[in-house]
Amino acid sequence: MKLKMTMIACLLTALGGFNLNAQEASEEMTEATTNSSPSKLDNPAVVEAFMDGLIEPLMASKNSPAGTVSIMKDGKMIFSKGYGYQNIDDETLVDVNKTLFRPGSVSKLFTWVAVMQMVEQGKLDLDADVNTYLKTFQYDDTYPGQPITMRHIMTHTPGFEDGGMGYLIIEDPERVLPINESLDKYRVARINPPGAQTSYSNHGAATAGLVVENLSGVPFNDYIKQFIFDPLGMASSSFHEPLPANLINDMETTYSYAAGQYKEIPFELVGGFGPAGSMSGTSPDLVKFAQAILNGGELNGVRILSEETTKEMLTRNFTHDDRMMGMALGFYETLQNGIRLVGHGGDTGAFHSDLSIDHENNIVIFASFAAGGGAAVRSAIVPSFYNQFFPREQVVLTGPSDFTARSAEYAGTYFFWRSSHTKFMKATGLTGGVNVVPTENNSLIIAMGAMGGEYVEIEKDLFIRTDGSEKLAFQRNEAGEVSGMYMHGLPFMSMYKIGLSKNTGFNTLMIMFSVIVFLAVILRRFYQGDAYRALTGGDKKAAQASLYVSWANVLTLVLGMIVLTLVGDRLGTEIPTLFSLWNWLPIIATLAGLYHIYNTVLVWKDGLLSGNFARVRYTFVTVGALFMCWFYYFWNMIGFKYYS
């Protein structure tokens, strides 16, 4: 079974050229870029021609109906343009200065700034127990003596599991709850000690927004308007859902794309988790905010943070490996062609955005594109911009000649800590993780979409992609064994190495085995009906138990796939009745499995069925039933483990 998931997408330009030793090349690639051509940025026509040539074909091929991009350099807007339609039906074009897009998690940057304003006012200590600032609920003391702090929350290291199924982004305004009620009702478990692993958390950001609301005495959405939007002149931005009357007509229509056409869908409501992603705004507004951060907290003589606080906010506060990019306070670091950027990406179901700040070259970029295909367009903007205007020397790297002999310890499948561990959403892990496979060329192949590829060793547990564009580092546990992985471009999401229980291949193989056995039982009942009807006593009860468990599991799996096909797209916004009804089936199948195990004991104890071969065959059914009982339990399919 599969749940539809949002995948991390990133489009990077392919590189090729001469060979370098990987360690030498890595050292060179931390230095300034070569063959850069920033002077071209002074010519608006050149910038526009490049952006048009990049964006328009991508929008057409990826089916994104609308987009907006704004770029500032040295405090001046060098490019700002809208693409496509604000409304397809009436052919209203995107107006870059008026049309609002949803920046998704880029919204968090405003929440983090509000937090730092509380710090400046002496109302908040980043290293105090966050429960100190919560009035209506408290986080459990899961790890005694290790409280969650705001610094943990801002670096995505509070140790929360992920959640969101049925409640994070909704469509019905009547279901919207206040922030404190949402966090309490949809509470997530702590599955790691704070500060141990990065695991991106919307719950953490919403908690930060609630703290701001509690300390300031001002509703969060109003606070952001009063103390950030208004001072910076961001008149076309709001955290309110629905939008204020003066902005609602300028909102980009929300679309999905399926069956060759765009379909208008309801305005997405982040609601009680608004501090994590409910903003709407224009791209010029977003780059105003970014420019203020680039300027040290000030824009046009108005200051939202002191220079000292802004510097603290943009300083690396956490990384799993000092050789890698990491988390500042809320902002995360990435490296583009050797240039450090800080910023944030953002995705809702219908909008895909990115904000990047380049201190070295005094540049800020914001881009947002609509519909599912907008993710690929968004992800191409920054890499393509830097490849064009700040290109690096092309390289092909090779690893040390003795690596293959020690490569096996890195092999395996890795899962992101950002996942559900106690709810039904854990089942999304069945779609697989990130596979690491050694090669005979002294390298590792990482199967991870655009960030994947061939990697070679630089230093102990540190690797670089052969085109030099991405690094990764492996983690080790106390026993010295490779236990996790950390990507340069994803400093907010570390991974752990999984065992057999979560391995997709193992689960698939065992499900196939079980289904084959169950189908054999069902078919035997039809083809040997006379023999079945002739059974009596314990033999008949045993045969009935096999039929019960076979039908129960086959129906659970088949109907599960049908239900997820029919309502899978809705699981992000609600729990459909059809899905809730299906959730009874794993319970029934588990009970049937336990009953079959009981009958297996009787079969062997009382010498039922016709000989040892029949009893062994019966035991095969038990093995399949036992696996399925474990499967439903392990993947949280028993007990309606979701919020309704």
C-alpha cells in the first residue's frame, strides 16, 4: 500500500570535466567561485531573458499555472516578474506587485523573528524550558532533566515526531482551532532527546507562535502585522485565513492539476498551526523582509531587530557535523556554488516557494510557483541563477582507491527522523527510504532524487558528489557503527539507518508470501469444496480458521489499496469516512490471525488434519497470519491511530 507523499524536489545543472582527487577538490570548493559574472546582473534585460528562458518552459512542461519571482541586489530590485494566470477562467494575469502567493513554511521566518523580538525585550530565554511560556498545556517530561527549549525548536531539534494527517492543512473554516487548542489536541510524541537529531517540525514552529502570543498579549496574526509587516511596508501580506477584505481579490487562485487540466480547489487553511505556514504575500513584500535581514534587521530606516540579534540569528547554532551546513536560529544554511546562503523553503499542497539570502554578494531571492508542478520550477530558480551568474569550475571527482574495502558499513536504507512513529502516518515508510549502495568504483550511490547520485569519500564519514555540488556525512552510534546520515542541503532533517523490520523489500516479500498462502487457502476451498464440507469437529474448525484469516487479510489489503486510491489525496486535509471504515479491517484480520494461531496449537497438540504434511501446510498459513498481525501492529494500522 502507498500513501501519496510530497517528495523533496531539486533540479541541479549537470557538471562534467576534468578529474580531481575528491579531498583536494573539496578544499578548493570552499573558496570563492571562479569564472563568476555578477556584472551581468547590472543589466535587467540579461536577467529577464535568462529567467524567462528558464521559467516559461519549465512551467509549461511541469504544469504550473502561475509563478512570481523577485530578486534584489545591493538593496535594489533587479528583477521582479509574475508568470501565468492569477485566474485561468477569466484569464487574469499574475501581477507581481499585487498577486498574492502562499509561501508555506517560509512563513516560519517571520515567527522566528517575532521570537527574537521577545528575546530582545527580555521576555524570553532561548535556553529555558519552553513549558515555562505555555499556559494551557505542557509538553511531557519524556526525557527527565532534558526539557525542550526555544533554541531546540528553532534548530528543529526538540525531538518531536512528525504529524499532520487529517489536520495540518484543512479546507473547512469551521474546523480551525486556536493555536493552543490545536497543539494540545494534535499533540505529537517526543521520540528523541532534545538536541540529538534534526527533525523538521511544524508543531515546533506553531509552539513558537503560541509563545509569542502568550508573551506579547497580542494574537499571533495581529502581532506579525503590527511588528513586522507594517514597519517594513509589507502592505500585501497577511497571516490571516481567510484573507482580509482588502487582499482577498488579489489572491492567486488555488489549483491542482490532474487528467490534463487545472482544477480550482479551496483556499488552504493552516489554521491552528498558522505560525508554521499560513502567510500569503507578494514576492516584492517577501524580498523586503529578506533585505531587512540582510541589512542586519533594518530597512529604510526602520528596524525590526537589532544588528546584534540579527547576527546571532543567522549564526550556525546546530549541525551534526562541523564540516557540513547546519541550522541557524530558524534560518537554515545551504551552499550554492561555494556560496553560503541562509533562508527557507516552503510547500503547501498548491504552492511551492523559496527565500534565499546571500550575504557575500548582497542578494536576496524569493520565488513561488503554483500547483504540484510548481515544486520543480521553484527548485530550479536558485541553482540555475547561481550556475548562470556565479558559475563554478566544472569538475569530476574520484575517491580513494582503497574505499571499496570498507564501503560495506555505509550500505543500507536510511529513513528521515521526520516521520510519524506513533500514528498511522508511520505507514508512509512503506514507500521506502534513502538507499545507499557501494560500487566497485570506490564510491557510493545514493538513491535520493535530485540530491542523489554518486558520492566519493573526502574524509572519514564525509562524502562529496562526484560533480562537487553536494556533501553528506554519516553518523555513528556509541558502539562506533554507522547509524545515520546527514545531507548538506537538508540540515534540518537527519536520517537513521533502519533494520529489517522497516525494510521495504522485507515487508514486500513477506506480504507477497502471505497473500500467496491466503489465496491458496481460498482457492482450495472452491476447488475442493466436497472435501471441505466433509470435515467435522476440530478439523472443520481449523479449516474455517484458515478461511477466516485468509479472507480477512486479502480483503484488508485489497480494499486498503482501493480506499487509498479513492481518498488518498484527502488524507492530508481530513479523515474520510471510507478510510475510517476500512480501519476496522486490520483489527478483524488481527483477531482472525490470533484465532488461527490458537487453532495451530490444537492442530499439533491433538493431531488434527490428515497427517504431518497437512499440519505443516497449516502452519505456513499461521506464519503468514502471524506476520500480518505484526505488520498491522508495527505500522500503526490497529486502533484508529490518527486524529479525527
